[in-house]
Amino acid sequence: MTSLATTSSLYDLDFDGLQTRLVADGILAHHTKAFWRALQRDALTDFSTKPFSPPLEKWIQKNVGSGKIYQIDPLHQVDEIHSTDGLTRKFLLRLQDGQVIETVLMGYDHRHTVCVSTQAGCAMGCVFCATGQMGFVRHLRPGEIVAQVLHAQRVLRQMDPRRRLRNLVLMGMGEPLHNYEAVIHALGIISDVRGIGIGPSKIAISTVGVVPSILRLAAENQPYRLAVSLHGSNEEERSALVPASKKWSLAELISACRKYGELTQNRIFFEWTLIDGQNDSHETALRLIKLLEGIDAHINLIPLNPTGGYHGAASERGHAFQRILREAGFPCTFRQRRGIDVAAGCGMLKAEKRPRA
Ligand code: SAH
Ligand code: SF4
């Protein structure tokens, strides 16, 4: 059996990393491009059918595959569930250590979006989120994030060879900014135009509000979109729903968002899951307007997807909430309800088929 300790995943490598390794083994640097293309753009899992330069071909035969130095992350699909809308598919994918994560492929208006997980479980414990309720298991490696995108890419190509993924959202299981290094490394690979090539402006990182990481995104001028899950307009309202706000207060979070906006000039998307009687009142909307004053903000309202014990706001209340924000000049839209029937909606991602320890 292959030992994890001696095998590296090719998906963990960015272009330069792959090139360094090839060159160290005597392969000419300019051959990297062909291999990278096969690996990332064509999402191949079997390289034997592809003609490469003879030294590269030999290198692949010697080094890549089960029991060899390198392998590609084998995500084993445990299940695939189709939503009745016909446009959403959820994949349950088993990682090498047996953890099961979820990836969702959504196809609307011929623009396909993939939603990936960044952790197995999540440490943040939001009360209305199924992933939060299962607790933290572990961070994903960059290669495990890349592998989810490539899995969706293969499925999409089978459906229609001309289609490619246009958008990526980090809204699956886990808190991306709690796994900063791996996420940023993975996004560098995924946005590389020589490979998968999803544009940075089509990639959204959604965070519960890990303040130091938001400031880091700004300081590093990372080109991705930022979505902040807010859900509450004062400390009390928010911390009842989002325990992480006891660590990073709403005041700190908003100040980090202001700083992010100033440094990057980017608009911030604020996500607001509407929960009946808890954060959908007129007063809450007015407080939210005050809170976000001066920030280039777009507010995304998410009708709560049912998870144990929590109910969504009635749609009239949601629409009234939206009206108030719009009248104050904030762009404010409702997130489409996607894949609810397959438990692939936001916050419903929880590996039901996770093997018990
Ligand atoms: N951890 C990150 C990203 C994953 S959650 C975050 O919290 O932003 C993605 C989005 O789904 C978040 O906006 C989250 O608040 C929302 N969400 C979680 N549970 C939900 C539920 N039951 N119904 C609707 N949205 C939910
Ligand atoms: Fe984690 Fe996001 Fe779920 Fe909160 S909403 S528990 S941060 S995945």
C-alpha cells in the first residue's frame, strides 16, 4: 500500500513548483507547460494516452501513479445526488484518510459554478449551519481543494465537452480563512490561465469573519472577491448566531472590512441568512444600514435552508428587509435557492455518509 508520507500530490504543486521538480530531474523547463495543461486544463487522470516529449513521458511513467513518488489526489466519489431542478449536483467525495467532503456543481444560464469545501467540518459552530454542528475535523490541503474543482470539471465535460467552469465559490464545508495558506495556494493554481483558468474576479471567498485573515487578504492585495457572512447588526444579535463573533467582535470585523475596502478598492459582499424573528426585523435593517455606512457593500440575502431547529424568515418579511436596504442605496439581492432538495443548499453541507471512527 502507498504510504501518504512518501507520496506527494501533484495537485499540491503550482506551475513553478512542478517546473522546479521536473528541472531537478533533468527535464527541460519548457516541457512543464504540456504536462501542466494535461494535468490541470484537461484534468486527465491517465497520462498514457497523451503524447509528451520522450524524457517527460519517461519521467511520468517512473514517478507518477499508485505507489510512486507522485500521484494525483484520488477523490473517490461516494455518491452523486441530483437536485430536482436538474441544475445542481452534489458530490460526496472521500479523501484518502476516509473523510468525506462535499462539492456542488451548479449550472445556471450556461454559467457553471462550483462550490468547494476548504475543511472537513468547521470549527466556527454557527448555530444554523449543518457543517458547524458537526465540528472541526481537519484542514484540506491545497491539492484537495484543486481536486474538487477538477472533479466538477470532468463531470461538466462529460455533460457537454464545450462547457467549462466559470465561477468558483468557497462556500462548501469549512471556513476558508481558517485555512488561509492552503486556500490561497489552491486559488493560485485554479486561477492560473495555463491550467483551469477561472478568473480571480470570478472566485469568491466567503468568510464568517476571521479578522486577521481579512486584513491579510488586503495587505497582500489578493485579487479574489470577498464575501463576509454577517447575519447580525449588533454584537448581541450576531453572537447568538455566530459564536466566532465572540473571538472577533462585530466592531472589529466591520473595521477590518473598512480597511479592506480602502486598501483594495474592492466591493464587499455581505451575506445575510434570514432567520425568522431573529435577524429580519425593521430595526435590524436600519441598524445594518448604519453599520455599513460608507462601505462599498452588496448585500446578499439567503433564505435560511432548513437545518435542525432553525426556520427561515417568511418571504414577506425578507422582501420588506430587502426594500429597506435598497431604499438606503445598498444593492441587495436574494440568493437563489439551489439544490435544497439534495441538501446542497448553503449550510446544509454535511457528509451524511461519513464513516464513523
Ligand atoms: N464558512 C464560510 C463559508 C461556508 S458557509 C462562511 O460562513 O461564510 C457559506 C454560506 O452559507 C455562509 O454565508 C453561511 O452563513 C451560509 N449558511 C450556513 N448555513 C446556512 C443555512 N442553513 N441556510 C442558509 N445559509 C446558510
Ligand atoms: Fe463554518 Fe461557515 Fe457553517 Fe459558520 S456558516 S459553521 S463558518 S461553514
